[in-house]
Amino acid sequence: MKTVQTNDAELAANVIKRGGLVAFPTETVYGLGADVFNEAALHNVFIAKKRPPDNPLIVHIASIEQVKILASKIPAAARLFFEAFFPGPLTVVLPRAERVPSIAAAGLETVGVRMPRNPLAAAFLRFCAVPVAAPSANLSGRPSPTTWQAVIEDLDGRIDCVLRGDAAEIGLESTVVDCTSDTPQVLRPGAISIEDLRLVVPQTRIYKSVESTVIRSPGMKHGHYSPHARVVILGGKTAIPREDSSAFIGLAPPAGKFEQVRICSSVEAYANALFEFFRECDRSGIRVIYCEAVAPKGIGAALTDRLRRAAKG
Ligand code: TXA
Ligand code: MG
């Protein structure tokens, strides 16, 4: 299959309307979209990404009105989150309306909904006129793509179209908050922090999967975000072993010699650079990537989560 590249949101939306797959930019990472009501297209998303079938997709909308098509009920906490954070880097999990195909939710009775604030994403979703189911536009197990070039690297020839936009503004995937029970629970940390959510709904908790036998966010159990290189998190006292082909990313210049070094001016800049740095290291055959640990506050919590996942490989 030839993958068409375009800057034209309307042209890309027409591919969705014909049942095709389109990668598109958002403020978090690039997504791989399909019409949420087209089961064949949804099936193709799983094939193109080599995604495990038990990992549900996030459904992207252009307006809050579209939530009513997707959810059978909108709990009060969800409404408060929409008012505070939509459009933006937040996914809200709601009871799924029957008309939403089960395959979009990987068989769950719920649906994750997100309204991106990236202007090109918003224009594309308006032209689509239907909600668009979209996981991150990477091959399953690879770091999420923060540029259209990273999408091409993983999916060229496997999808119909790439809508080319700017590099992602945030660079880590959205916060996922489950609003289907009485107390909202954060299933995946992101740029909207637990502190931000608690300003709106004070009882919001962090979901601890270790305490439960039921997996609420199936995607979180898969070995995500891994470069080919081994990832080592550098806490205060970690000694850096001498190894060939090693790289460093963090806030302060490291002691020792590395083939590739990225010093970031803030935790936000570090979060923004991480996935692309992983890809750069893989392209140049780096074997070990040392990553400075950060305080798990604000977006630092999301960054810490992604570093830990990558280190687990
Ligand atoms: O920022 C993002 O969220 C990006 C952009 C494209 O929007 N998308 C993204 O999708 O990261 P993906 O598929 O890579 O991650 C979706 C996460 C997975 O951990 C999945 O398990 C969880 O969201 N999720 C989706 N629907 C869910 C549901 N109904 N219940 C619980 N978790 C859900
Ligand atoms: Mg993903």
C-alpha cells in the first residue's frame, strides 16, 4: 500500500470517510485514526500497528456534543473534567454506548474519549464528522511518535495517509482518567497531573493495578515505550558503568563520556524530547540509554512512568 502524505486536513478526513487509516498530529503524540463506526477499519488499525487485540482505542472528538454518541451515561465528575480540560491532553473513560463497536473498546463495556486541542487535529476531526478511534501511531511496543517522520519510520506502506503537522507540543500520551465508578481513577499519568484533576474533583485517586486482579487499562500491562537500546534510570547514587555505545538524557550534564547527550532545560522539555531521543539512539545503534530520574510531580509523574516502563523493556 502507498502511504499518501499531506498537509490538507480535509483530504485526510476524506480518507477516513472512505474507511482508510490516517495518522494525524495531536498535542500529545501522533495518533492512527479510523472511523469509530467502521469495524473493518478498526480491525485494520490493530493489524497496521501489530497491536494486541485486548488493548482498547481512544476515541477522538471535535466537540463535546459528540460524547453523547459514544457514552451511555455522563457521570458528574466527567462533566467537570470536560469543562476544565477539553480540548486538551486528557482521556475520560465512560460507560460505552451500544452503537460503539466492541472492537474499538477491545471488548470492554467502557469507552475512552478525548478532544485534542492541536488546531490541525481539531480541523481534521471536524472534517471527519464522525468520532475517530486512534491509538498512538507507532508499531506496538515502540516509543510513541512525536513527529510525522517517526510515523513514517514505523508505518510507511502499512497505512493510507499521514497528515503532516508540527512536532508534538507535549510529547507524552494523554492522562487517562476512569469516570465509570464513584471515584475518578487515573489509569495513566500525563500532562494533566493528578494535582490538576484534584482541583476539579478532589477525590480523584491514582489507580493501583498491583492491588487488583482486574486490569482496568489493558494497555498499561503491555511492554510499552521501549527503544531497542536498554534503558537505565539514573537516581542520585547510581554509578554509571563504562560501556560502549551509551547515551544520556536528563536535566544536568552527566559525569562520564557518552556518544549521545541531551540536556533538557526543564522537566517539560525532557518529557517532550524523550521518545524522539529513544528513536535517535536506536537509529545510531546506541546500546544503553541512561536517563536522569526526575521528581514525580506534575508532568514529572508521567515522565517517571514512561521511564520505568522503558526500563522494564
Ligand atoms: O495522547 C494520547 O492518548 C494518544 C493520542 C493519539 O490521542 N493516544 C494514545 O493511544 O496514546 P494508545 O492507544 O497508545 O493508548 C491508549 C491507552 C491505553 O493504555 C489503553 O489501555 C487506554 O488508553 N484505554 C483506552 N480505552 C480505554 C478504556 N475504555 N478503559 C480503560 N483504558 C482505556
Ligand atoms: Mg500507544
